[in-house]
Amino acid sequence: MTETQLGGAGQRRPFRVSELAGGLRELLEEEVGRVFVVGEISNLRRAPSGHCYFTLKDDQAQLRAALFRTAAVRLPFDPEDGLEVVVEAEVTLYAARGDLQLIVRQMEPLGQGAFQLAFEQLRARLEAEGLFDPARKRALPAWPRRVGVVTSPSGAAVRDVIQVSGRRMPGIPLLIAPTRVQGDGAEEEIAEALAALGRVADVDVILLVRGGGSLEDLRPFNTERVARAIRATRVPVVAGVGHEVDVSIADLAADARAPTPSAAAALALPDRGAFQDRLRSLQRHLAAAAGAQLARAGRRLEQLAAALRAHAPAARLAAWRARLDTFARALEREGTRALALRRERLAALAAQLDALSPLAVLGRGYAIARRPGGAVLRRAADVAPGDAFTLRLGEGELEATATKLR
């Protein structure tokens, strides 16, 4: 800003308002530049353009501030009135109104992390909407035809699920939809995988699993996109995200929550051992019920015979005895038939159980190859020449060594 002579000596040219405002803006931007400021947000207004305008204040002063859309979309949380923040901003003058203004480039909530605040804000909003309502939870199937799994194909979570599946009920197949479980864009892959598995006709339940991690690592599972994808699936979803203490938005939206991927698999898959125990118990109860029914029929027959002997005339006694003999034979036939039917039902149930057993497959000439540690070999590429492994046959095991890969 300079001064010039206007008319006679000693007279100065006055500045136009716009000139003075422009000069002050340049002075502020050059001499003050970028600063960090702590204050409370008030009078927040969101423009249709995506820009945010608000006042940053403390107990003694306030400044107008602007957060433009390009910076606002990078925030993991939503600015709101009453929130105390620290901002990185450029000091400038808004010439149109003559207001001192902060152009905010970055913002962090004071006293808590941005990701934790984003989690709490989203949780409160979806909870108010009723997305986590227990009444909306779907029951898990007692015996699913197939279990879908959404997880990373290389993480520990998928190995845990496969191990639990082999132990509890290997006859129920798993269908794995591989996806990233952290990083930018992972939430879109997770949502698409959930939708894809929901379209598979014989998938009756879906596991959404990953190992533990920091709140930042779990960001894809703390998004509205994944929460709504869970509720939109055709079948119930079991979430096993994190280790014990980690609770995510996905956990809250799911139909059932497990603390670990292994526990999620145990919730979705029936227990083969428990089923076998139940079958044996039913066999015992059926045999006892059939025996009791025959015993009651025998006692009733004896009572009828005694009544006839005591009251019927001798001439009619033979006829009643003949009818009793016929009744006894019919009763015996019916009892035998009923017992045979129950035995056939038990045999059918036992045959179904045998069909689900991997030992039945081995009995047809197949074998299971395992590493010394017990892991199942599914591809020739899983071993190298010279590696030792065992072959489980229908009867017994063989120790073997790989010589050539094909």
C-alpha cells in the first residue's frame, strides 16, 4: 500500500475499501500464514455445495471459519455444534463482509481420536434408526446346507474357520468370498461379497470375520455401507470381527456376534459329536418305549383273560378264549410291526450320519493326506519333493514321502 499526492502538496490519495481489504488480506496471508487454533464449533451450516461454515469460539473471542468440501470429505467424523476441535487453518480476510476468517485445511476432535468419534457418531445415528434393534435379528439355521464366509483369503481368520468346520461338521461345505478386510475401499468389497453370497440359493448363513486390530484397521467394519449390506442380505449374518474386546458397527448390525472368527464358526455349524450323542439317546428311548408298550399290552391281555374266566359261562368261555387268542396274535403282530418301523427309522438316521462322516468317503477308496502337523493337503503344490505326509485310509494310515509333483 502506497500513498500518492492528490491535488496540492501534503494531500494523500485515499484508499478504496476494496483496495484496503485486499491489502490487509495479502498482509495476513503472507505474514501470519497457516496456524493451529483450538476452539468450540458453533453455528455450523452445511451448504448444498458440500462446504461447511461455522464459528470457532472460546470464552473470550470468536472467529468465522470455512471448511471447503475437498477438506470436509476427508474427515472420518462429522463436525457438529459444541464439539471442541483443533484446526489447522490459514488466516485471511473475507473482503465482501470485512470479516477475519479461518480457511480450515484439517480438523481433529480435542480429547479423543477422530476414528473413535466417527464410530460413536455412526453408532448413535444407526441405533436411533433402529438398525440394531434385537427384534430385527434373524435366527440362525440349525442345519445349514452351506455356510458363506466373507474374509481375507490369506488371513488367520479363514484358517480358523476351516479348522473349526472340519472339527464340528465337515459334511457342510464352506463357500468363501475373498475380500480385503482393511484399507481404502475395503468396505465396498465387503458389501459386494455379502450381496453375492446372499444370492447363492443354498447358502443359509454368512460369516463375516477377520482378526483383531486397531480402530483404524477396523474402519471398513465401522461404516454405514457394511452395516446396511448386512441388514440387506437374504440370510442371517454372524460377525466375528476382532478379538474379545473389539466391538464394531458390523458386530452391532449382525444377527449374531462372536468374539473371534473361531467362535463365529462354532455358532453357525452344528456339532457332530452332540448330534451323535442325541441319536444314541433317541435309540435308547425308542427301545425303552417299545418295550414298555408291549408290557402294557401283555398286562391288559392278562386282565381281560382273568375277567372272562371269572364271569363268562363255560359255554362262552371257549369262544372268548379264541377271540382273545386272535387279539393276542394281532397285538403281537402290531407290536412287532411298530418296533420294526422304529428300527428302520433308526437305521435311516444312522445311515444319514454315516453318509456325513468323512470315514464313509474313505471306505469307498478315497484317502485324506495330512502334513505331520495335521493340516489337510488339498493341492499337490502344498508339498515339495521329499516332504513327509500321512495318508488316512478307510482302515489305518500310511506314512508317505513326496517324490514328484504333477
